[in-house]
Amino acid sequence: MAKATRAHTAQIGNAKRAGRKKGGMNKSTIAMREEIEKTGCNPVMAMLRCATKLEEQDKLPEAGNLYGRVAEYYAPRLSNIKIENTGDIGGLTLQVVTRIEKD
């Protein structure tokens, strides 16, 4: 069996931390954001203006779609959870809350 080198050991030890952090932007995302910032446009505000105009024109399904997309920037996305009562322990009620993953 070959002896592990120092560099090889470091790679193995850092495997869980390798790569970009979760939520970190890649090069193309950074470049796109820089281009948008150069124009002075705020895409979220533009969607909000369009949604408002669509609502004024009684195009409610289209307005609702845009309002829903804007809402993602306003409030956190809710996740599905399941609450189970597992019983009464010495006067305390124990509930287990688990997140339901999408298939």
C-alpha cells in the first residue's frame, strides 16, 4: 500500500469543506449581478411595477404570478413540517417536528 503524502492527507481531511460554500455565487452569477448593477435596474422592483400594472388591467393570474415571485424576496419560504405527539412524559407533552423533504 502506498504511503499517503501530506498533500493527499490534507485533501482527504478537507473533503467536507471543499468547494464553494452553500449559497455562494459562481463566476457567471457574479458577472450577471455586476452587469445589472451597472444599469441601475432593480429586477425585484421592476417585477413589482409590472405586477401592479397587470393588476390594474385585471390580468390577475399574471399579476399573482409576479407577486408570488416578488414575495420570495420579502419573506422566507415556508417548508412542510410534520408534528407528531409522542406522548405525555411526567406532565410534559413531547412533540417531534420533522421537515418533509420534496421527492
